[in-house]
Amino acid sequence: MDDKNLKTCPFCGGQAVFVPLSTCSGYIACVDCNIAIKTVWDDRLNKVENGKTWDEKAAKMWNRRCEK
């Protein structure tokens, strides 16, 4: 898991970090405002799904932004 691949928080601009719950699941949260992705990715036994691990899927979701 590499926090530097995460965009800043879309609400406060703070630093985002991975919060692992185990080796194969976790979520992403902002260290400043504590907003977090509610979805927890769980790739049982480190299963790679569609070529992506849970942290790659979480980062893609976190980094997604609405176009203005």
C-alpha cells in the first residue's frame, strides 16, 4: 500500500492514508477530517480480482472526482 498514490481529501484537502484491517482488507481515511470510504474491500486470502488488489481498488475509488 502506497499512500502517495492517493489524492488529497476531496472535502478538506488533507492527507489520505490506507487503514489496513488485515493483509487483505481495509479502507482509506483522511488524517485531518477523518472522512473515510465506508466500503471495506475484502479480497479473501489476498485474492486478486480483475487484476487488482483491495488497496488498488480502494485507491481508484478514493481518487475518483466529479468533473465540474
